[in-house]
Amino acid sequence: MVVRGGVIYTLDATKPRARRLAVSGGQIVACDDASLDELIGPRTRVIDLAGKAVVPGFIDAHIHFGSLALARRRVDLDPAATLQQGLAILRAFSQQQSAEAWLRGRGWDRNRWGKLPTAAELDSAVGGRRAALSSHDGHSLWLSSAALRAAGIDRDTRDPPGGLIERDEAGAPTGVLFENAQELLRGHVPQVGDDDVRDAIRAALPLAASAGLTGIHNLEDSRSSRAFEALESAGELTLRVHHGVSRSELRDAREKGLRTGAGGEWLRVGPVKLFSDGALGSRTAHLLEPYEGRQADGYRGVPTLKPEELEADMRLAADAELDVAVHAIGDAAVRAVLDAYEKTRATYPPMAERMLRIEHAQLVHPDDVPRFARLGVVASMQPIHATADWRAADAHWGRRARHAYAWRDLLVAGATLAFGTDAPVEQLAPLASLYAATARVDPTGEPKGGWYPEQRLTLEEAVRAYTIGSAAAERTSTRGSLCPGKDADFVVLAPDPFSRPPEALRETRVELTVVGGRIVFEAMP
């Protein structure tokens, strides 16, 4: 394949821009070389860009692809602006399901709806069915009365460590479980079979290809990993997968000899995934100071792991030669993870060989920003969270929000940024994330001038975080930029967003996605 006639943004320091690119054997073999035309043979496909842009393929550094795939087959409450709209969607969906089946879905948002929903309200839409619905951020579960009974959750059920059961004034569960309390449902909801997960992921792969994704860091358990293994064996993967290990499977992974980087060209073992706190949407992110309006009771969110548990898990990961990715959204959670890593590196030498990634890092105290670069910690962030949640951040974090989603501060301090979407929490749309990173406004254009605009990035900086940064987070040097010897993973964008203001990203389209020299999505005229 030869690509020419546009602008190729290589992100390579020695040659930032090129006009022509040659691909053979899955790799880039020439870039603007004088002899490039001589490589063209009768079987060469020559693609005329007609002025369009080429960038390295987007690598989503934080995604839950199995959940995304399954969610497409379940009830979706993201479109519901109010509780009543959500109940109408549920009522229509439940009428199409058998009375015996569990009703599953996601997308409800207490911030959007203005209140926490209740089991009684859910019952009004689904009748006596057992229903378990994940919140928009995935950190809460909304259960029907039948589901509460099936799980044996009543007024005598204690809150588990790192979890909360929402209760009424009499102490009875109202129908919402936060954080680790969601585990109370484990064993009571039928598990989706491996074949169903594989089929769902297969059906969702074209969606990723059309979004320009050439790689993902999938932070899920072995159920999704087995599905990707089956698709890899069948030659059906259309993107590269860096697959995480769940905390519950850490010891088993060590016994099996799984280590970060093990695997082949299309599927490799990633980091172990830990959780340090909850989320902004569920108001369970762990803060150094109380939430706005909660000074009286001192509520600061939910730490889901104790410091000694973090340190123990990091040592276990180091023994298994696994890198570590820790979910930390609040400033207290971020600091706890940095403290645990710094302490473990100092007291346990194998930890110094392991990479730490902090997933989300949505609120970082200014004192902790320089520690990312000093400790070599990757800031794995999702720009679209800022524009989706800025109102909630202002409401619940107050003036602290000026330190939220601090991409510019972290980059200036020398941290490595790796960008993703966190789909299905947010839409699987790298271009929307790039717009969020460069404009810091939501789809309606609010707030005017951008939310804390001093944290905006240039388009090149944002694209680097989605390509070179994500590649660095998976310890690979063969992807992320476009130069001879690198994997031929790239995307064609139209029109060229680099020659236009940030708003143009809203109109930019992916017209071609190439992975390993193979076209996996094509919409060019």
C-alpha cells in the first residue's frame, strides 16, 4: 500500500510531516523516500488522500470493551434525561423480556435525574421482575425489590468494607448499592456465557474500527480475555488488545505465569487493575476534604482499598511481573496510590521494575502533580469525562475543581498522558475526546470559553496522548508514531483537523482505519 496526496502527521521527531507513506508486510517501509515510487508494483494499492490527514492509529488506553459489547444488547438509560423517561424506557424494554429473566442494563445518572432512584420506582416499571441496572459511571447498582430479595439484602445486611447500601430513615435498603456493596449481588445474577461475550465483542469490533481505534487497553476480567483469545485464534481481531488482569484473579495470574507484555502481535497481557475509590457521579470519589455541602458530617467519599491493601497488592503484582493500573478519581485516592507506590518501591526492589498507571486521576492536589513525573507514573485519563461532568464537579468539588482534569499541569510537569474513552461510561469516540481536550466545552458549547481553559491542550498534544502516550503505557515502541520499522497502524481523517480551529473536530470524520497494513474500515469516496 502507498498513501499519498495529503498530510501525514507522523508524530516522529525526525520527520514530523510527510507526503507519502509505503506499507509492506504490516509495517511502514518508507516515508517520503526518494525511491518510494520504485516500490510500487502491480499489487500495490495506491490511496490518494485528496488533501486529507493521516495520523497514527488511536489507542484507547482505558476501555471496558466486553461491557460495551454486552451493553448494546441490554437496556440503555443514557438517553433518559429524567427519571420518568428512564422508567418509560424500562417499561417498554421489560415488556419484551420473559418474566423469569433478569433485566440488565446501564446508564442512569443521579446527577442528570436530580435524585437517587428507588426500588419502588423501578418496580413500577418492571413489575415483579428482578432487575439490576448499573449507573452511568458503573459505581452504583439500582435494584428492584425482587432483586434485593434474591440477593438477601435487607435492613440487617451490613455495609461491606469499601461499600455502601443506600437506606431510608428506618434503615431499610432503598434499592441502590455503591462500590463494593455491588458484590453482594455476585452469585445471584446468572453469568453471561463465554460464547455470548465472544459474539457480542465480535459484533462491536466494526464500531471500534469506524472510530479509528487500532488498539485498546481493555481493563476487564478473564471472561473478556477468553473472548479475545478466541477471536485472535480465528483471525477475527481488527485491533490490538492490551488486556488487564482483575484484582480477584491476581493470584491465579501469578500461578499461571501471566506477566505484562506476554502474548503475541494482537493480544498481550496488560496490568493488574485495582480500585482505590469510587466516582464523581456516584459521589464516592475519595477526597482530602469533605464534599461541598457535607462539611457537617465530614463525608469525603469511599476509599475502596486500605493503604496496606494497596501496598500488598503492588508487591504481589511485582512478584508476578505485572504492571499496576489503579482507578483513583478523588485527590485523596490519587495521593494514597502515589504514597503506596513510592513506599513499595523504596522497600521492595521488584516494584521499581513495574510501571504504575493511575486511571482517571480526575482530581489531583497541586502538591501531587510533580510526583507523577518523578515516580514515572502514567496519567491514564479520559478527556471526555471533563466535558460530561463539569457541572457535577463544580457542584460537589467547588473551587477544588480548578485542579480537576489537569492535563496541562501534568504535561508541563513532565508526566506521560495516555488518553482513552472509558466506554461504555462515555461514547466510543476518540475524536470527541480530542475535542474535549482541546476546547473543554460540552456538546452544547458550555461553558463559554471553556471550563478552566488553562488546562486545554493543543491538538498535537492531545493526539500524542492518544497514540504515543498510550503506546508507552503498554511498553511498546513499535506503535504510536509513523516512521519506517513501525507497525502500519494509522487513520485517515477528513477534513484535516490540524489546519482548522478545535470546533472543526466536531465535523471531522474517520475515513480509513488501517491495522498492521490491513484496512479494517473504509469510508473514502
